[in-house]
Amino acid sequence: MKCKHRLPDDPTIHCAVLAYASDMNLLGTAKHDVSILEVSVIASLDHAMWFTEKPFRADEWLLYALESPRATDGRGLAYGGVFTREGVLVVTVTQEGVIRLRNSANKL
């Protein structure tokens, strides 16, 4: 991912842009093999970020690797790492949330 337009050189702006983008589909990885059409509610309970390498540029290509180790009983946990082209980890992200399905017979 990357910001479409060139950003100012202020590192705070790059952190803010990445914080905004980090919520994109993070919790969605916790729905595992359930179709999005089966989901009635996905809501964040907690979202945390650790910036481990600064400065970085959010207007250059970054790899956002997402993973979900657990989703059960209507809750999901997801985490991700954001890496530069050189493979440097710049941000680690975690999120826990509520996931409710339309058919209550199906459980995550």
C-alpha cells in the first residue's frame, strides 16, 4: 500500500496516514473462511500500534502483512506488520473485535 499523493516531509504526517490506513481490513482477516455476506457486524474493541522504525514514508510502497491467529465465540484477533521495500518492520498493529454472523448457527 502507499499514499496516492506525495506527502510533506513531516514524519508525524506519515505516522498519521499509516495509522488511518492500518484499520483497513485488519479485523476482516479474523473472519477466516466466512463470506463477508454472512457477517452482520464487525466492530473494533481495541486497536494498538507500535512504531518501531522512524522515519518512513507512507507515500512509498509498504507491505502490510495481516494475520489472524484466533476467531471464536463472536470475537476475532488480528495483527499485522508494515514493512518497507527493504524489508524493515516500521509498524506492528493489533486489533480485537466483535464479529457477528447473520446465521447464529454458524460460529467463528
